[in-house]
Amino acid sequence: MMEPRILLLGVDCDFTNMIYHALKKLYPDIEVIIEEPVSKGKLIRGRIKKIGVFKVLGQLIFQVGIYPFLKRRSEARIKEILHKAGMSSEPIPPEVLQNIGSANDKKSIELIKGKAPDLIIINGTRILSKEFVQSFQGKIMNIHAGITPAYRGVHGAYWALVNNDQENCGTTVHFVDSGIDTGSILAQAKVEVELGDNFATYPYLQFAKGINLLMEAVQKFFEGSLKVTPAGSDKSSLWYHPTFMEYFYYWKTKKVK
């Protein structure tokens, strides 16, 4: 029997690295394509159209002035999470990487088609176009840092804690469609947040849990025993980055860091 052809399509970050190293243990021939991130200017303009200039300005102040401080303070805790999970965020060896612009470009789609993957795992890419999704329908999986459909978008664990919704503080593995985290659910699990955790560490807890779920889903996918649950639309909400004012307000009033 031939080794399954798995392709990891992601952006350059710790979480893509973690997924790669976990999958590599069972699927040594995994291929990796790194997508160039969307330009910050284009990203900001798109957000302003959706949520307004003042909201975006508050988000930028948080992301530039507060988040890096939280990340530096959390380095030891992040290492602890990775160690407990037996996972690595070491960079992917450059010799196995292939770089592209947008995954949605026709050239990129044809490149991936040429590799004939049995399964594509994505992480952190831009929203995939209908053409991309239809080209690989039923073959694209993603780890989402939140419980869908209640916490679509970003920072699902943080917003669940803000809402005192511990039951939905977790992670989801799902098939990808052309919506934002609206694909059919393959697995979900809660994460346990400790006193020393904060906005910077929640995603590491979610991915440590989510990668284990992903590994199980991939195995079942190739065995033909994967159970698929429609995402539904009840309590479906799309969440964004907090502003610096929101972050400090919820820290002081709800003790969510």
C-alpha cells in the first residue's frame, strides 16, 4: 500500500511547525508549502471596511503594544505546554519548504493539484476561495482555535473565558469550506486553563490539544471511519481581536488575562 500523500499548507509560525513535527512522525513524506502572509496594509483596510477605523485602531494598539509583552512574559509557560504535550515548535527544515504567494492564485492551485495530495492540512492561511475549496473538496482539514460554531474567527478560548463559557473553551478540527470556520466538524475538545495562562498561551493549549485530535482524524480519514458532524448555525458567532481597551476592561472586571 502506498504511503498517503499529505500536504501541509500554512504560514510561517509556531503552530505550523508544531503540526509538521507531529505529522512527520507518522507520515515522513509529508510536503510543506508556506503561503506568503497578506500585506498588513491590505489586512488593515479590509478590517476597517468590516468593523470601522476606531475598532481597528484599538486592535492594532493591543497587537503592537500589549501582545508582544504578554508573549515575552509567557515564554516559560509556553515551553511547559509544549513539553507536557511532547510537541516541538522548532522551525521546519528549509529544504522541505516550498513558498507561494496566495494559495488562491491559479498558479498555486495548479501547483497543489500537480502534487495530487490525498489530504491537505491548512494552518493560518488567508480565507480560501471557492475555486480552491472546490478543487480539493472533502480533502482539506484545519485546526481551529475555538469551539465552532459558537466561536468562529480568532481567539476562541479568550472570548469563551470572557463570556464565562468554559464549556466552549477549546479547539475544533474540521473540514474546510469557503466560509470562515463553518466547515463540518471532525472533533472537538475543551482545554484546561491554569492560573498562569493568558492571551498569549491560550492558543498553545488549543493547538496542543487540537494536534492530537488532528492526528486521530487523519488516521480515521485514511481508514474510512471518520465521523463528520455538520457545523450547524445555532449560536454561530464570528470573533475578532480585542482592542486594548477591551483587553484591560475584561482583565479588571472578569480576571481574564
